Amino acid sequence: MKYVDEYRNPQICRRLVAEIRASASRCYTIMEVCGGQTHGLLMHGIDQELDGVIELLHGPGCPVCVTPAEDIDFAISLCQRERFTVVTFGDMLRVPGTTLSLREARARGGDVRLVYSPLDAVQLAKSDPSREFVFFAVGFETTTPATALAVQQAASLGLENFSMIVAHVRVQPAMEAIMDADACRVEAFLAAGHVCTVNGYASYDRFAERYRVPVVVTGFEPVDLLGGILSCVLQLEQGVAKVENRYERSVHHAGNIEALRVVDETYAICDQPWRGLGKIPNGGLRLRDHWRQFDAAQKFSRVAMPIVEPTPCRSGDVLTGRIRPTECEYFGRECTQDTPLGAPMVSSEGACAAYARHARQRV
């Protein structure tokens, strides 16, 4: 496939593995903060090829996994109201709230519908003015331009029956929280290429300088990932910490200017609770006051509920790289993809789901 096959070239991959092994004077710990990267590293066996040379830590790379139970509870309460419809992406269906998931709420009569785009939710609201449509807006900065456009489109259409539960989270503040935590073992980061496609990577300059860790922007194919790891190793060996872009075909230093403009018009930065990490300063987004009529939390009554972590899921330890999924005592036993105990085993981008899926492929 054009523009893909060249990044899966076996000869190039073998050469990069050899370079990494030859360059590393000791074992380094590198964290990727994107669920797509986690799946790529496991699917292509990169973790096995670099065993003993690179220890890969899997960060909070799944926005579905870090969505607080209280937001899911709110969505469930709305879908159970008369003439209310909650609209969301498929990944959100099985993620547990305090007691139920949206899939279980739908089985009990709640109106939950799946879409591929936030703009589909706007069209649903336009087509049926007699119902309230609430879109569950989740995701890293990658998805914020689309949800921002959905709000602006709803405003231009004069829709009064459309709103959003905003659960967007920001990647860099989570990286800062990980670096500030006690006993942090991260020595370098593979930055999320899809986030940087929107945001660029200018803000990582200060991050790399502050924490003295290399940050390498990379994509999702094996050549991308191995090239990013090699860049991290070379920096660590030289004792430098800077930002490099190894995803030049998609990422530019300043990001997507037009997308950032739309996001800035629509959202303001706020403190945000992350499932497994607690409240992170500047870790999320909220609708600006100008758009508050589209904020479901402002528009509808919401019963205050404590943030409740699913137990006995050790999602916090997994999402911060303190343990690998296979080091959890419940992994593959009480917790499987058929019977998940927590969000990281549910979402297609979750680290636990990645280990469960690719472990089967390796048998």
C-alpha cells in the first residue's frame, strides 16, 4: 500500500533493531503515550526484539480508559430519560461507570446510539427536534477539532436539542504528572503522532528541558516506532534531552493552525479528573462560556457523585507505567476481553486489551 508498505519494510526494521542494540550501553526505559503505538509495538513484536535493551512502559494512551466513571454515570442517567438520546463512539459502550456501562444501560431500555463522527450527532438532532441528543465527546486533542466543529455547526443551525458531555483530555499535562510522580522510571518519551498532527510539538521543547528527557514524535508503523526508539537511545547515550520529529510526513512544528483556531474558539483549558491518575491541572477542556448552551452539564441537572475507580482493576498502575498489564494479578484470569474488570481491557486502544490480543497471536 502506497505510503504504508515502506514503513513496514523488514530489512529496514532489522537494520534499526541492530542499530538500537549496538547503540545502547545499558537498558533504557521509554514510555509511549498512545494506545495505537502500544498496539503497534506489540503487534510487530518490537517489545520482544528489544528485550533486555529497551524496557517499554505504556502510558495513559487511551482517552476512553481515563474517562471518569462520573461522566459515564451522567451519560447513563441522560439516556434513561424520556425523549433523550446519548450519542457516542463504539469504544465507550463497554467502559464501566460506577455500576453500569452504556451498553448495559441500553439493554435496560436507555437510548444510546453509535456514530462515526460528531457531525452525525448534529444531523440526528436536526432530523428529530422532538428529542434531546447528547454527544459524549471523548478523546485526546486529536478529536477536539471535530467536536468543536459540531458545536459550531449546531449553533449555525439554531439547534436547541443538541448538547455535549465534554470529557476531552490533554496529553502533555498527563506526561508532566507522570514525571512529577514519586519513583518515576521514564527516561524518554515517544510522543503521540496523531496528537502532534493537530497540536504540533513546539510545547514539548520546554517539557524536555524541564525534565531532561528526550521526546521523539513518532507514528505507528514499525519503522516509525523503531526510528523513534533509536532517536531516544542516541540522545540518552549522548546525555542530551531535546525534541525530535520522526513523523515528518504528518506532523509540523506548529501543528494544524486552522484546527487549533477552531478548538481555541470553542474550548478553554481546565483541570480534569483522569481515571486512574486523579485530577490533573490543565488536563482537560471545557466549552467556553459563549457555547455554554451546548454544555450538557450546564443544561441538565447532574447528581454529584464521587469519582469511583472500578475495583479490583489496577488501571492507575497500568496507565502510569508502574506495572505492565501482565504483572496485574487479575490479567488473563478474572480479567479478560470477555470479562473485563476495567477500562484498559475494554477499549481497543487500552494497554491490557493490546496485551490480551497480541498474546493470543504469539501462541
